[in-house]
Amino acid sequence: MSDVSLTVNGRQVNAAVEDRTLLVHFLREHLGLTGTHVGCDTSQCGACVVHVDGKAVKSCTMLAAQASGSTVVTIEGLSDGTGLHPVQAAFKENHGLQCGFCTPGMIMAATDMINRHPEGLDEATVRAELEGNICRCTGYHNIVKSILAASQAMAKGKGRAKAA
Amino acid sequence: MYSVTYHRAASLSDAAKLAKKDEAKFLSGGMTLIPAMKTRLAAPPDVIDLTHIAELKGITVSGKSVTIGAATTHAEVANNAKLKAACPAICHLASHIGDPHVRHRGTIGGSIANNDPAADYPAALLALDATIVTTKRELAAEKFFKGLFETALKDGEIVKAVRFTVPAKAGYAKFPNPASRYAMTGVFVASGKEGVRAAVTGAGDDGVFRSRPIEAALARNFEAAALEGVSVPSDGLMSDLHASAEYRANLVVVMAKRAVMAATG
Ligand SMILES: Cc1cc2nc3c(=O)[nH]c(=O)nc-3n(C[C@H](O)[C@H](O)[C@H](O)COP(=O)(O)OP(=O)(O)OC[C@H]3O[C@@H](n4cnc5c(N)ncnc54)[C@H](O)[C@@H]3O)c2cc1C
Ligand code: FES
Ligand code: FES
């Protein structure tokens, strides 16, 4: 057993877990945060993407013990609680999901992508950056549209914040 | 996953001590080891996390000499401004490994210690005539990569860093497997004072190798046109469901041309 201590969605969490516990299982089964999904066994689908210390990672390919000491944000903690996060809102408005299984991972990957490209995004970049996220339903078209819309909305939001 | 005990090494000596445990494995980014453990293809009783050892991290560029710590992630290599200025080819290579999430965790040390026959870094290090620095010795890439998933590393030996001298020109091109993004064939070319080196990954039956016909043609003239009409033998190349050995032999030439164009671009 390992004692792990991490900050999850702003909350300090301490627990004793089996060393083989994957971060995704820790989130889902120990903390009840079932928004993060498991879609494969091969580290390829990205349904499990969360942010660890500000970076998108596959939580199915990391032990909870490796994450000890880190700050984790999951889909449940993305918005500040007052409404949808701009990326969530863009997926809703642009019909960026069908069954929704891949969506938490898509949104966490999209948020990370937008953060890493303050200069803005174009379609080719979004498609290349979605390499690690698989969607079985949408054919990606509306996911790409959602991310481009979110990236623009967030850039404008920042402009406003600066002006204010 | 079978039961495992996780250890977080605070220093190299700490890691070396922990490694004395039977069948213990080092854990870096975990992007190869954890999937293997999940599918029970690997079942180490102990894993030793190396990523909190400060000495293994970071990139130094001093003049023409580059040193990359073993626990440096693919994303860090891809985005390092000094390295981009000195040797953009290796940043380009790192930026095309897997996907963004894999690049945030996977490391150069883990990649070369694993020596997957379709991994990208082995081609770069062999073409750049890099030196692999371990806890026990320094050895040339040529001596380090030994075949399929095999290296010269002995039990308990840790890769600390890789070091190379920036060549005058370098470029990398790969034909990625559309599902995994590993190289179905990737060629890294480097041209400098010591001559031309061209290393091929994803194609060889026995892992990464130097292609002499490509090197000979480029030594005469380091331009894509010099590879017109050059062919490489398909003996010793991989044949699998993705591509035959003959197809890969053709890809070696095509990727070499693109790599030279990137280098001279
Ligand atoms: C979806 C996916 C796509 C990928 N696509 C690509 C790709 O396109 N190209 C590519 O090249 N790779 C690809 N990879 C592999 C990725 O680059 C891995 O990060 C890399 O191969 C292993 O590095 P790691 O740091 O994750 O090592 P780990 O998985 O932690 O370790 C790998 C092996 O190396 C040993 N080891 C680790 N560090 C050291 C050290 N310092 N000294 C001695 N031994 C050590 C470990 O004991 C283990 O046996 C992909 C992986 C995934 C999951
Ligand atoms: S569950 Fe598929 S990548 Fe993590
Ligand atoms: S919306 Fe169903 S998998 Fe993407």
C-alpha cells in the first residue's frame, strides 16, 4: 500500500491505496469522480484524459502513487461552478458530442490544447493535436468546430479581462 | 495488473540501491511500461520511479554541445527554445511522438532504454553519433542499441543523459503507422564535419540501423536529388501486416529524401 496525497479539483485528498491502483481508478472508485472514462486497454483512446500539474495526461497510464504530490483537475473540476467552462459551452453549442463517452477526455484535451496555443488554433492543428483522442460517433467534425469556437471565445474573454 | 510495489527514488544512489531487488524495473514516463503491466506482458514486483531525480532532468545547449537528461519529456524536447535554435530536427522528431498526452509523460531515457524497433529517438541518436551517459559508463549509440528491444544496459544500470554535437545539417522524416504513430519507417539524416550519417527506424528486422547506400549517395551530394534512382536492399527488413519488406525498402529512400529536404529546407 502507498499513502497518496494530492489536490483534486481544489480539494486536498489523502488515501492509502494499493500501489497498482491507476490514477483513473483512484479518481473513479475512491473519489467517485466518474466523469473520467476508461475506453481502452492500450493507452490510445484518451477517454481518461485529466490534467496533472496543468498538463493533459492519460490517467489510465499513470499510477495514483506516481501522481502523489500533484494537482489534478478532472472534468468535474473544470468549470468554476458558476456555469459551464467555455470549452464545455462550445461543445454544447456546436453539437460536439453524440453518445458523450469520449467527451470528458476530449474537453480536457481541448482545454490543454487551447492553453498551449495562446497564438490561436487552426483546423489542421486541432486535428493533429487530437491524435490521442478517439471518438466513435461524431466523425470529429463538430469536435473540431467546438474547439475552434472555444479557442476564439477564450481569446476574446482574455482580451476583455485585460481591458477591464 | 499484477501486484507491484512502487518506490520513488530521491537520488541516483537511492535508485541503484532499490534496483538490487530481484526483477525490479525502473519507471520513467511509464508510457511503455504501464501499458505492458496493464496487459500483464510485464509484471515487475517493484518499480522505481526515476522522475523525481533532479539530476536526470533538463536540456543544456552550450555552443555545439547538447545534453538531454534521461527524464526529460518528449514535450520538453519538442518545445525547448535553445534546442530548437541549435538542432530543430530533434525537436521536430519529439513533437511527432505519439500524441500530446504521451509527450507530456514519455521520456527520452525511457524511449532509448526500451529500444522499440519502431521508436523515433533511436534513429536520431544513431545518426547524430550521440553518446549515452549511464551510471556506469559512456558509450556510443552504435554500441548502445543492440537489436529488438535490446540495449547494452546491464542490470541496475541507469541512463543518465544523452549527449551529441550539433551537426551542420540534420533532418527527420517518418511514415507514421496511422493507428499508433510509431514509425513504419523513419529516417534521420545528419551531415557534418565527420561526414553523412543516415539512420533508419521502423524498418529493420533487428531494430535501428545505418543505411550505407543512402549515406554513400548523400556523401557525394547532400541533396534529395542525390537519392534519385538509389535503392536499398529489402533483406533484413521487417514484413508485417502493415507493410512488406519491399515496401519498407522503398519507404527508406522516400523518407530519406524528405529528411534531406527538411535538413536543407
Ligand atoms: C499511444 C502511444 C503512442 C506512442 N507513439 C510513439 C511514437 O510514435 N514514437 C515513439 O518513439 N514512441 C511512441 N510511444 C512510446 C513513448 O515514446 C514512450 O514514452 C517511450 O517509449 C518510453 O518512455 P517512458 O519514459 O514512458 O518509459 P517507461 O515506460 O517508464 O520505461 C520504458 C522502459 O525503459 C526502462 N527505463 C526507463 N527509464 C530508464 C533509465 N533512465 N535508465 C534505464 N532504464 C530506463 C524501464 O525500466 C522500462 O523497461 C507511444 C506510446 C503510447 C502509449
Ligand atoms: S482509457 Fe484509453 S487512453 Fe486511457
Ligand atoms: S461522442 Fe460517442 S464516442 Fe465520441
